[in-house]
Amino acid sequence: MADIALAALDDMPWERLESALGHDPAVELRRALRGLAGKGAAATEEDCDPLFACVALGTGRVTSVATAVLPFVVTLVGDPDMGARVTLVQLLTGLSEAAASAGEGRVDAGWPGAWRRHRPRILALLADSLPEVRREALPLAEGVGVLLERWHAETDPTVRLPVLLALGTAAAGSADAGTVDRVRAVAAEVLRTGTPVMRVAAVHAWAAFDPRAPVRELDLLVEVLSDPSVRPRFEAVWYLPDVEGAFTREDVVSWAAHLLEGASQTALAFVVRLLDAARRTGDTLLCCAALDEAWRLLAVRPSAAAALLPLAGALLADPDDGVRYRAAHLLAALGAPAAPYADALAALLDDPGEAGFFEGTVGDHARWALTRIGDPRALPKLVERLYAPYQGQYSRGYCLGDPHLPEVEDVLTPLQTYAEILLPEVRQLLRDDGVGGPLTRPFLRVIQAWGPAAAPALPEVVALLGDARYSWYALDALAAMGPAAASAEPAVRRCTLLDFPVDHRRVAWAAWRLGGDRDTALRSIGEAVLAEEEPPYPPMDLLGDFGPAAAPYAVRVRQLMEHGDTWLRLRAAVALWSITGEPEPSASVLEEYLSPLADGDDGYGSDDSSSYGSSSSYGGYGSFFDALRALARIGTLSPAARAILRTVQARDQRLSTYRDYRAILQDEEIRSAINDVLALP
């Protein structure tokens, strides 16, 4: 090992040094450093693992172990015969970043001095003979000046490109106008004279300190990214420090789309133009990449639908499985507006095409699209295909934001009209799966949503009352069936419950809904509302169901409405109106839940800690949605609240915290509720 005294390894008191995680014996570092020195050119990334384990990057600390190991790492990384130099540079950059971001008192006292002593040798890595080392060392450059020196000296395009990007990032963090101007001049020169890939990189660098740069250079981005002949050049030169492998043209498409997020119309024009170009040239990879960005845009911006609908419809006939898959998923999410393409979708019902690691087949998404349109051609095999991903397992795997199959409830709940056709398959699966099947709860929620139309499933639902995991959902499903489920009232009173008081009150409520004793149920639920401590959330929704009969509890309900937390006040307001029949003060309280959203705050009401009677699946929009539905029932709306809803209605943003197909479904439902409330006199 060049210039390193092995005796120094033995002299170092490794066992007394503090490890970042406190459980990795620092003495192992001596063995690891000896191993690296001994292997020399044969050393690999794996040989560096003990070093990373002991300094534990990402813990927000730089301990004495890091200080002690620094001189040895600097010596090793400077040895041209060391095989793991790139990995060791990554360790240095990681330690530098950790020291810069660590809070007060979380950096070993000896670290700053040690770094200063070795700084000249560390900065020398920026001019190393190996391009890979120079590239990995870029985060160690201190300021724009050093990066500009490297820019003018560097000749290797795999290093020159990341230097350009680093210049943009450094300019973004600089308060000096002159410094920014120098970087801008570099980017402008590359835009005029650089290769196509470097010109795209210049746009990215410029965007770091001027977000309008990609908007101005939209034509350039589209021209270069849609040119099939340029595609291989991205993988030849587009590298970044601490990222294994090169970026593909499709990676850069995604990155460029991200740069345009603040300019939604330009972002839409970007993906539409890429799709048009991909269709003309038959560039399947570009088409898939552009469809992915179109999907992400659609999940955020309702206005994107009009431009993307005809493109997706045309791409249903594309020869590539991945393109058809993405097009069918997009049309399914769009729902009713995709009706002009119903015949094309029906032709794909048996299409087995798949798209990489995405979930389901082209046929699955085409079938879902037809259900969203309301086309009965989707019904044969629908339940069977919905069950297929769960067969033999209890969950699925997918990435949120990527196209994936819809949840069972999202497909079946809107199909109440076809309950007579679909219910036999649902019932059969409930029987075949037995208690504890992967779709037991989802099917019970579907049956609840279908209400009286699902009454033939009474035997299957009653059978689940004996299992505490499902009895809550079975109670709700039976209550939704109404008089058709009256024969289940004795079984309801005997159902198996978890040992929570609120569960027992729900049994009393369900028994009453099926023809049981109203007074007994009211008394049990009313007492729970009067209680000061138990349960944590009084069964307010259940009490409201009794209407004027719950008048003895109105004073307590009003107190909770006035002094309860966010979750409770909303529900108490609804219950009070149900009991008294008076719009005020309930309507005024409910309108309080509307204004935060008009100000762009989608976190209001996100503390819904119980699914009991709530829209908790709507995240931060749950309380807003609940308030809307309650105001529609009450039938009154103040001028101020009307103005708030018009503001929310006009926003080109999905009213959802999701970023997959659920964003579109929830946005549709909430906007429909807004329209209902705005239609009030």
C-alpha cells in the first residue's frame, strides 16, 4: 500500500473509537484496510463494505471512526494500483456530504482538521488520470470556480457532461450574480455549439438556476429526444456521480418532463409532441417513455385529458404490447370520455400483452376501461380476472404512481346495475375462499355499496359474522341490504366481535336497522356519546341515524361539535342537523372544512385516525369530501362557501393525494360532489 505505514493500522486505538451505529466493531476496519491493501488491483466494491458499515452514511453523524479512517482512505484512493478507487471516492463524497449536513454536535471534533489536512490530496482526484475517478470526485469540488476550471480542462464527454450539470447546481446555490452569469455563459455556448446530447444537458444545467429555460428550449428538447439516431449517444455519455451505469434517452425524457412540472401546458405539449414523433418514426421506446410521462401528468392535471384521449385511443392498435398496455390503462382511468374507443377496447379483451414489470395484461386494462365506460361487454370473466392476482396469495406488488390493476372495490362498486350478473361469482368466491380469503373484506365492501341489490348474498355475509376479522364489514353489508336482510337480525345480535365498546354499539345499531329494538340501540349509542372518555371517538354517525329520536343527546352533540377535534366536530355537526333538522349551526361548522383547500392546503382533516364512518381513503381530502356530502344533505350553502368551491373547482389539479389511477377516480367523485353542492338554491 503506497505511502501507508501498516504499523499505523496497529497503533490506532480502533476499539476505543465510536462507530456511527454503535454496534459495528471498529476493530473490523483494521482488517478491512489490510484486506484492501493486500488485494490492490483485485480489490472490489464489496471489499469496501466494512468501511461503509462502520461510518454508516445516512445517520446524520460523523464519528471518530470516520476521522480515524480518513487518512487511510485518502492514501488508498490515491494509489493508481487500487482496484476499488471509484468506490472509495464515493465514500469520501458521502463523508463530506454527511459532515456538511450534520447538525450541531454531531460531527467528531477532529473531523474538520483532518479534512483540511488531506484536502489537497482529495481535490487532486478531480484531475485524476481515470475518467471514472474524476467523475465520482465532482461532488468534492468546492464552488463554481473549481468546476469552471474542470470544465475548461476536461476532454472526456462522460465527465464533461456531469461537470456541466454540476455547474448548474452550483449556480443555483450561489447568491453571486457574477457567478451565475459565468455559468449561464457556459450553458449558452453549449446550446450554440455543442453536440445534441450536450445541448440537452445544457438545458438541464440552465434549468437548475432558471426554471424557464426548458420552456424556452422546448423545440430543442423535442427535436433531440425524438431523433432515433441520437438515442445511442445518451447512453454513451450521460453519466452522473454515484449512479451506476449510464442514463438512457428514456431516462432523460423523464428528467426533462420533471423540469417542466411548473409549466403544465408546456409539459403537456412536450409529451404530445414526443408521442406524435414516436408514432411517425415507429420509435417504440420513446412512445412508452412519453406515455409514462403523459400518465404522470394526467394523474395531476385534469386539463391533460382532452389532448391525451385521442392519442391513447389511436395507440390501442400499436403492435407493441407495452404501448397498448399503457394506452388501455390511460383510457381506463379516463373513464366515460373513452366511450368512442369502446369497440377498440372490446377487441383487446383477450389480449395477453404485458408491459415489463407492470401489473396485469392489456386485456385486463381494456376490460376495466369498458367497466368505466359502462359497456356490458366487460362483464364476462370480470370477477375471475379481478381475483386472478390474488389467487394463492394475499397481496400484490406494484409501485405507486406506475400503471397497475385497480382495486376490486374500485371496479365493482360502480356496477350496481349489473349486480344480478356479477353477484353469483362474488358469492362463489366468498364460499370457495372460506373465512380469511384475500378478497373477503373487499367483496363485503362491494356488497355494502350495492345495498339491496346484493341481498342474494345474505347467506355468505351471515356466515362471516362469526369471525371478528370480518364481522364489522358484514354488519355494514347487512345493514345496507335493509329489509331484505331482516332475517339476519338474530345472527347479528350473536355475532363475534373484537373486544371494543364501539363494536358492541355497532351491533345494536345494525340489529335495529334490520328490525330490532330501536330504544335499546339508541340508549346504548347515546350513552357512549355522553361518556367523557370511552370510546375515544363517540359513535356520532350512528347516533345521527336515529334522527329526532336522539333529541335527548342533542346538547352533548352540540358541545362536541363546538369543542371536539377536527375529526369529531365534522361528524357532530352532521349528527346535530340530523337530530334537530336545523341547518345552523351545523352548516357553518361544515363550511369551515372547505376553506383550507381553496388555499392549497390538502392536509386539512388528514388526522382521520379511524375508518369509522369516514372517508379516510381520501387522505387530506377526506374531511373536505365528508363536509361536501353533508352540505348536500342539509341543502344550504352560504355565498362565501360557494365562492370557495368555485375556486377549488377552477383549479387544474387533481383533488387527491394519490398519484395513480385513484387520483382520477377521487377527483371525479369530489368534483361531482362540488357540482351537487353548487347546484343548491
